[in-house]
Amino acid sequence: AQSVTQLGSHVSVSEGALVLLRCNYSSSVPPYLFWYVQYPNQGLQLLLKYTTGATLVKGINGFEAEFKKSETSFHLTKPSAHMSDAAEYFCAGGEGNKLVFGAGTILRVKS
Amino acid sequence: EAGVAQSPRYKIIEKRQSVAFWCNPISGHATLYWYQQILGQGPKLLIQFQNNGVVDDSQLPKDRFSAERLKGVDSTLKIQPAKLEDSAVYLCASSLGDRDAETQYFGPGTRLLVL
């Protein structure tokens, strides 16, 4: 069964700095992988997803993630953090059309 | 395009009481999901509907939780009787179909506090 681990429950970066949120998955089958963002008191919004093909996936708001099979990782990055990026980020793995979520990483952006 | 609607947004009840949540998915979406998100954890799937049929309810505590989607559109999730550990955000999501890696669209959630 699919499981997803997010390293670091809280990440703090300065405005303009690189954002790196870590996600590792375990699966015996080729995975589908997703990153969602959740702003306070809102539902989850899809940032990007990997299904097949190109391993570097570009999403909304300048985020991207790279699927690395050898490392079983799908880390989320953004070159320059904005204050508006402060939120909670969830990595999820899919088996068929079912999602298994990691525990989430809260991103804080300091001015 | 209107998103997934949920009500109420907040609910406070005492243990052993009952509560119901309502979800209206995006128009035309055949698949509907209910998730439970406990503080500090990621969402956990409770039940999945395809039109008005249940596809997966393996993680639904059926002794106290029930859900229905009678006409294949709106859905209700009920807890009776509630326990303290049911305090969580209940998220509804919908997707166009049930293909692999189909994008799920989430509502704002209902935040439940059981005292």
C-alpha cells in the first residue's frame, strides 16, 4: 500500500529565499504523486501532479516538483518565496484514484 | 465555475449528540469523497461515491458514521453518537470521474468540535 512521508512539520524561510518541501513515498507500483496547498480555513488546492512522462512537473504559483524514482522522492520547490506562500502543504500519493496524504508541512515566510 | 460547497462551516456539539454535514459537489462531477482531517494530520478518506453508489467505505466507522448520496449529486455525512475523538475537519471533494490520478477538488470543510 502507498504511504507518504513529509520531512519537517514546519519550515521557515525568508521572503525571496528558496522554498524546499520534502516528500518521500513508498510504493510497489509506479505512483501518482500530488502536491496540495491549504490556506487557513480553506480547502485543499492542487498545486501540481505527476502521472507519467516528464519527471519535472511545473505547477501553479511558480512551484515545481521533481519525481526521482531512485530516491523515491517528490520534493516541492520554488525559487523565491513570497509572503502569500505561507500555508500548509500536503504531499499525496495515488493508487488508482484514491489519495493517501502525508501529515503536511506548514510553511512560514519571514519578511 | 462554482466550487465544492459545504455546510455548516463550524459545529460545536457535546459527546453522544448527533451531527450532519452537507456537501454539494461541482456540477457534473460523478465522484464524491468525504475525508476526515484531524489536527496535525493529513486528510484520511472515509468514503467514496461514484454517482449514488458506494465505491469504498473501508475506513468509515460504520457503528457511528453514515453517508448517503441519494440522487447522485448532494451528499450528507452523519455522526451518531459523536465521540471526543471525532473532533476534526470534514472535507468533501469531487472529481469528474474515477480514472487513475483524477484531480480532486476540495470544499472548504466543516470544522467539528466535540465537547
